[in-house]
Amino acid sequence: MVKKKTNRTARKATHTRVNQSLTYPLEKPVLLWLAARIPDSVNSDHMSLLGFLGALLTGISYLLARNEPIFLWVAAAGFLLNWFGDSLDGTLARYRKLERPRYGYFLDHSIDVICITIVLTGLGFSGYSRIELAWGVNLLYLLMIVYTTLTNFTSRQFQISFALIGPTEIRILAIAASIWLFFNDTRFIHLGFMDTNVFEAILLLLIVVFIPIYLLATVVQIRRLAKEDPLPRRS
């Protein structure tokens, strides 16, 4: 009996989603509008699969763009497909009140990690970006995933955006950079230590901006938790 009660409690466990990204006020009503029009035969798992296929399309397209730049447009389309599936899987479940918190949380994060690795690896071997920059952003993304997972566990807050930037903003930047590269892939941005094209500059900017954000957020969480969970006094 105790075990069943614990399982029911775990299923009802919820968290607060924190999304303060620039596009969220516009994106949310669009997603709800789409969720209301998706056929009943399509469920959240189908959306998750669609998001994964979009990322796979993007990663493969970047590889193919090494010899055929036209595939940069296909990569941009893959980002749109990934946004549609990844953004609607959770939205669809919440709209239909068919949420599976633990299953959905684990599945969504697992697919996200695989998707970002596929996309950045494809970009790193495309010839349009240095592999160390692509994998540097990949490592940074994994750090942010660890942070959001730990914060969700300790504070029941699932932080989606940081410094007004979330997944949708990153996709928009990636789409714009991919199209830009089709017309101009020269490394025309001259820094003191390297020359970069527009995509490499974006990757470098993400690393420079988000590493301090990650470190600061981690320190803030540690200090807050230290106050909420103080060291017990000896009796």
C-alpha cells in the first residue's frame, strides 16, 4: 500500500516552468493554436519523434553542405521541423491534459541532448565551423542541462531560458546564420586571435556569454540552498 501511494505521489509531482525568452509571449499563443488543430491520432510521442527527425535532417544537411552549399537551406528547414516537434510535444500533452511528468521529462531531455549533439557534430564537420567551437557549445549545452536538472530537483523550477534567450532564439540565430553562409561563407570577422565567419562568431559569442551565466547561476543557487537548508546545530 505504501509503495502504491508513493508512486501516485511521484506521478503528480510538478515543477514550475520558467521561460522569459524574448519570443515566448508570441510563441505561446501560436503553439496553443497549433495544439488545438493537431489531429487526435497524433500524440506527444509523435511530436518528439518529429523534433528528432528535424535535428537529424539538420545534422546530415550540414555534412552534405560541405560539398553542396544548397543543403544549408535544408538545414534551416530542419531547424523549423525540430522547433515544431520539440515545442509541441509538451504543449500538446498539457493542452489535452494527458501529461506524464516523469516520462515526458526524461524523454524530452534525452532527445534534446542527442539532437544538439547531432546538429553541432554535423556543423563541426561541415567545413563551415571549427569543430572545437561546435563541440565547445555542445559541452556548454550539457552543462546547462545539468544545471536545469539539478535546479528542478532541488527547487522544482524548470528553467528554459537564460538572459532572455531560449531554444527558439538559438534556432532563429542558427537559421539566419545558415542562410547567411549560403551567400557568404568567408571568415570576414577579424578578432585578435582568429578570423571567423558569422556562424563561428555566434558559437563563440554563446560560449563567452553563457559560461559566466552558468557559473553565476550555479553560485546563486548554492547560496540560496545554503540558506534554505542550513547546517544543523549540534545538540
